[in-house]
Amino acid sequence: MRLSSDHPPDRALLDPVLTPRPGAGGAGSPDDTDAEVIRRSLHDPEGFAEIFRRHFTAIHRYAAARLGAAADDVAAETFLAAFRQRERYRNRR
């Protein structure tokens, strides 16, 4: 998955499935914990967009500081891996 570096890192750059839509089902409350959002996303995959919205900027900034231009790809791969493995998330940690 290749992302355009023409966009600022705080914009949703991934697949539209991961881009939050107003009124999207399963969005929950902004006060929900990450664990609650991830648990709901198991039944409503579009709900994972909230995790993306909450954490993309920080992950992209971290990758950009260390890898420069590769930050777009690293951030995208990070969320893709998290989405695919979300059923393994354990709230106890």
C-alpha cells in the first residue's frame, strides 16, 4: 500500500474503509477506551477507523523522525497489521 507524501500526516490517508465517516455505525463514544473500540471492531470493522484517527499522527511522527520519507508506508503497514491482528489484542496489558 503506497501513500502519497503530498498529504499532511494528520489526514486519513489509508483505504476508505479505515477513514471515519460521520454517523458510521460502531463508532461509539470518543470517551471509549481503545480496548472497547477494538472489541467492537471485531463485529464492525469500520469501527477500527477510530483507532486510526486516535493514533495515526503520533505513529507517523515517530516513523518520520526515524525514517524520513518511508514514514507513510510504515504508518500504513502499522495500521494494516493492527487491523488484521486486532482479535489478538488483550486488554489486561
